[in-house]
Amino acid sequence: MRSFTQRHLTLLLSLLICAGLGFMLFMACSSLRYNPTVTPTPTRTAVPTLTPTPTLTPTPAWPVSIFVPFGLPAPAADALHATIGEHPDLFALSPSAEAAEVRVVFSADGDAVPIAEWVFAVVVPFPTITDEVSWADVVSTWTGTPAGPFGDRPVLLTRETAATLVAVIGDPAPAAIELVPADELLDRAWETRPSWAIIPFDDLEPRWKPLTIDGLSVLDKELDTSAYPLTVPVFITGLERGVVRLQDAIDGFYANRDAAKISTVIMTGVTALTRATAVRMDRHGPTYPAQDIRPWLVDADITHISNEVSFATSCPPASDERTMVFCSDPSYIELFEDLDIDVIELTGNHLRDWGAAAMEFTLGLFDDRSIPYFGGGRNLAEAQAPLTMTAGANTFGFVGCSPPPSNPAGEDRPGAAPCDFDLLSKQIGQMREQGIIPIVTLQYWEYYQYEPTVQQRADFRALAEAGAAIVSGSQAHQPQGFDFHAGAFIHYGLGNLFFDQMWSLETRQEFIDRHVFYDGRHISTELLTAILEDYSRPRPMTPDERKVLLDAAFAASQW
């Protein structure tokens, strides 16, 4: 046996040391793998906010029911029905006002919204002396107690107009009205004169004469329709959302009268600022002749003067009415300036009495003041050229001539336009094609009689057949009668305006024609009547004087 040596002891100690180290390493490693259970700190959980259940709002019910009453003017009713029909998801017609959510009514109620306005006129045939009627007389006659100048005659009107008026005035007495088809109404009125009728404003035409009602004229551009008794306003009222939607859907405001579409043109007769008229102008001032009729002339959109005498710096002082060689002092142009004359006709047969230079000077005076002229000029081309003027919604073409003039214009000579009826017809046709309203004036042969001659009637009518809206005689020193032909209004002679012929009642009588146009068409002519005083100054006629002239002129018109 081997003995236990020092080497063996050293080896044993090494083994013991290694074993101890191993145990320590084992314990260290064991401690690394030991995971005692730890109670975690609790995490706070937020309590959710509760969202309340919303209250359900019912969806508004569509379509909204709408009541359109009987008697609503047909164009407005048609437009409303069309609007409702185009939006079946929004609107439906109601059979009664009681069942409707939105109602169309004729009077304002609370928050009622205006959607339309219909204007009517009391009218008589053109050759009627009476000019006005009171609303009290209209209503009294309507309800069965005849009153006023036409109280013993039924009011002529269409079934549609009657339905509207019943809605706003009430039921008429059985004998108070006579229902006539629209296309027969005018003829019926003319056949049964004296007669009267009520028609919508937009049915006016020159063969009707609108009467003023309590001093209010439906032809007046400044008319306050809310104060005019034959204005029918239309409103919608009821469920707010339905009213708002319907108002939005309506294409504009329904109306049969728009003041912006009305234009007025004043046509006058002979003006000759010479002889005894000039004496008074020298004595009282250049504006003296118009002092009594000035409002008539300045209120029109276009005021016409037929000036027959040229101005001249060499014109001698005015003398009496015996001379037949005419000129005017240049200072007299102040009269035209004061009246704000818009257009001057130069077809007169005395324009070159003082020579060509005086006429050239006269044209220069007009040019300097921007007053346009027609029917005469520096040469033939200028004299025959139409003059176009626009007033509001209407455009007019003026052309005039003299058959034949004593002082005709030539290629290089000033003067009046000679009548070339073929050229005039062509010019009138061209105006019509362009939407221009033709107004034709004639410095015709002078006749001291109310009746037009056979040839005069034929010549004026030929221009009407060519398409003229107005054919006006500028030559007459005595007023003449009227005619309606081929859609035109013809006045064969207006008489003097500013001229000194005081020798007879007939030469003192004067017409001033106030033509009214609406949306491109002639709808009425008002006959303003004056009588000459003091060789120079026309004044408005008295009712008796007016009746004398109208009776004579209407008789000469074969009416």
C-alpha cells in the first residue's frame, strides 16, 4: 500500500477547496433562479363617462301642402302650379285653405311674404271724352248702386278678371258686369259706346283709354301701386319652412307691371319762334311761351319739337305776324334748353328762309347742346338717316320727311328730307327687325280742316302698313283727326305748339300727344290739349274747351 504523502494531502485540500467553491457557486446560481411571489400594486381603472341616449327629433314631413285660391291672376297661378309641380318632393296642392300648411292669400297677414302684384285699369274706348272716375263710383256700381259717368252701363270684363276682382272687392250685382271673351272685349266696348271695362295693365293697347282713378294714373311711372285701388297684391303665409322653401323655389316676383319698362314720348306740332311769338319772347323772356305747359314737356322721357325756323345772328328785331320770311334770334334757344328738349324734327318748309348759312348755324347750335335731330340736316344723307334713341327699356327710331319740301336737302346742301316712301318703308322694316320702335313724322301739305284728305290718309296708312308704331303729322296749323291702322296709331295733324296764329279758334287749338310704351310696345296715347294765348303761350284747356276739340277731332276720325 502506498503511504499518504504530502502530495496526497495537497491534492485532497485542493479537492475540498473546489468542492466548497462549487457549493457556493451552486447556491449563488440557485439564488438567481429563485423568484419569490410579489403582490403587485393595483392599477386604477377610470370609470367611463356615460353618454346619454339622444332624444329622437322627427324628420320634418314633406311635401308641404299648399292652397292656391280661385281668382288668382292666371299667369301667377300658372307659375305657382308649375313650381309646385316641379318639386313633388317638397310641395303638394291642398284642396282647401283649412287643410293647407301654406296658403296663397290676397292680403298681408302677420309674417306673410309678398310673391306677386297684379295691376288692373278701368278703361274706355279711345274716342271717349271722360278722363277720370272715382273708385267709390266703381265699387258702388259693382255692388248694385249705379254711380258715376258710366254707372248705367255694365262693366265689361273677362271671366278671369271677374274672378280676381270678386276675391278682392266682393260679389258683383248681377246686372253690374258683363262677361266677355278676351278676344272680343275691345270690339264689344267700341260697339257699345259709351262703355267701360276693367282689364289687366299688360292688356293695354292704344285703342283703349285708361281712366285715372281718384287722380291716379296707371300710366304714371311714379305711381305708388300700394295706393292705387286696382292693385291686387298676392302673399304666401303659414308653416315657416314651407313658406321659405316655396319662396326660394319661385322664379322671381310675379307682376304684370314694371315701372322700369315704361317709357314716354311727347310729340308736338308746329314751332316757329318768329313774328308775334318772338315779340312776346323779347318782351317777357325766351321761356315765356312754355310757362303754362312746361310740366307736360319736361316730364317725358323723350320730348320732341318740330322746329320750322332757323336761328340767325343777322335776324332783325321781331315784327308782327304779316311777314312770311322767317328767322329766330339765337337767344331763343334758351326755350329749348329750359324744356330739356330731347329731339328736334327738321322737316319744316321755312328752314332755309334765311339762307343755307342760317340753317348750318342752327345745326351747330343743336350740336353744341347735344340735341339730336332728324328729318333734316347738312346734306341729303344726314336728312334721311333715322335717329335712334333709347329711353329705359325701349329703343325708338325717328325718321321724317316732307312731300315735297320747299327747301330740300341735297348732296352738299342743307335742308329737309324729301319723302321717299320706298326708302322709308325699308328703314321702318329694318328698325322692326332690330327691335326698334319706329316713329315717323310727316311735314305734309297744310289743310285748315279737321278731316284728313283722301291722299293724306293713304300716305299715312302706307307708313303704318310698313310697320310704323306712330305716324304723326307735324305740318298742321289746325288740329286734325286720328286713325288706327295696321297696328299703328296715326295722328294726321297736331296743330301749332309755339306759333302766333291767333286768328281763329281752330288755329289756337293744340294737341300734344303723350305716347306710352311698355316693354317694347306702344300701349297708350294720352291727348293733352291746349289753347294758344297772347300769340305765343299755350295753356291747358278747360274741360269745356277740351270737349269741343275732342268732339271735332273724333268726328273727323269717323268715330
